[in-house]
Amino acid sequence: MVPTSAQQARDQAVRIRAQSNRLRQRLARVAEQVAEVEEQCAAIHDAMAAHVGPVVDAGERAARARRFAAVERATARAYRRGVAPPDVAWATLRQG
């Protein structure tokens, strides 16, 4: 039996949804990895603050890294659920 154009369209839609899901899962893994790096950065900045003191704004940098890590984790959760990341994620990324 020759597939109809309707069947071909359904098959293509299934393939596109599967590809989209794979890409979202990859994005979620990347976001988790970025969050881990940010947590490591925060730990380094905390150690610097403990040794150098408030002269270097290490405490603020550590707090910023932790906020960024939290946003990345929220982004990863959103991608895994198949929804867009929260608006705060985009705002945080624009702020740097």
C-alpha cells in the first residue's frame, strides 16, 4: 500500500516531535552542566573571600554564580517538561 500524503505528514510530525524531544533533552543536560560549573565557581569565590577578604568582591561573585546555577537548573527542568524556560532565565542571561 502506498502511503498517502496525510500518512506522510503524520509520519513527519512524529519524526519532528522525536527530534525536538531529543534536542530538549540535550539542552537540559547542557544547562545542568553549566549549573555545575557555576556551583564550582561559587565555591572558588567563597574560598577566595575567606582568604582574601572583602577587598575582592568574591562573595558577590559567589552569590551571582549560585543565582545563575539556580536559573540553569530551572531551565533544565523546563526543557525536560517540554516547555519554554521561565522568563527569569532569559532576564538573568541578558544581565550576565
